[in-house]
Amino acid sequence: MRKLMFLALMATAAPVAAQPQPQARPPEPQRPAELPPEIVDGRMVDQLGSMVGALTRAFLDLPVGELEAAVQNRPVTREDRGRTVRSVTGTDERELAATVEQGKGAVKAGGQAVVRSLPVIRDALNRAGDEIERATANVPQPGYPKR
């Protein structure tokens, strides 16, 4: 009798391999880049570049002579009062403007590269999610009764 009950139980129990597997998601249609148009077309980069240029010029005119005198624990001289970041570093404003312009070009190119790679990144993340679902489908649940 026990053998008969055991065989009936075994016949009705579905093995783990026979259980339905999670269905893979159908591929999503390719959507255009989901970045704001200001970033994609570069207008924001131009605006930020102008802001960086203005901030840099303001920073170059920052007086540092009195601070230097205080750090050196000496009285402030007339020469100290005229010393700025520009005079201490010897930075040329034209070179600085050229560097900012180069940076704007690099940021635009980087943004376009990100936009081009978004579909590939999205597909890879979707595939990784499917693989994780498949791998965790048969993991025992902590609340499942133990025998």
C-alpha cells in the first residue's frame, strides 16, 4: 500500500525541469534616444561652455596675495594686494578659451557616442535581466516549508 501511494505521489509531482520556465520577453522595438534634446543637439553644451568660460575668467581675477601673506604669517604689502590667480599662474586667457572650446567639442562627441550606444546597452541589460530571472527561477524560497 505504501509503495502504491508513493508511486501515485511521484506520478503527480512535477519535476523541477518539467515546470514551466519564465517566458523570455519579446524584443522591444528600437526606440530613439531617451536623452533630452538639449543634450543630444549640443545647445546645452554650448551654454555650459560659455558659463565655464565666464567662471574661469572670474576665477583668474580672484585676489590671492593677501591670502598668501596670511599663510606666510607676514604683513600684506602693496604688491600682495595686486596679486591674482592670473598673475600667479601666468595663465593666458586665449589659451584658456581654446581649451574650453576643445572641451566643448569633446563633450559633444562623447554625448553623441552615448546616444549611439544606448540601444546596445539597453539590449544587454534586458538580456542580463532575463538571465538573472532564469538563474533564480528555481532558487528555494526561505519561507518554503522544510521536511
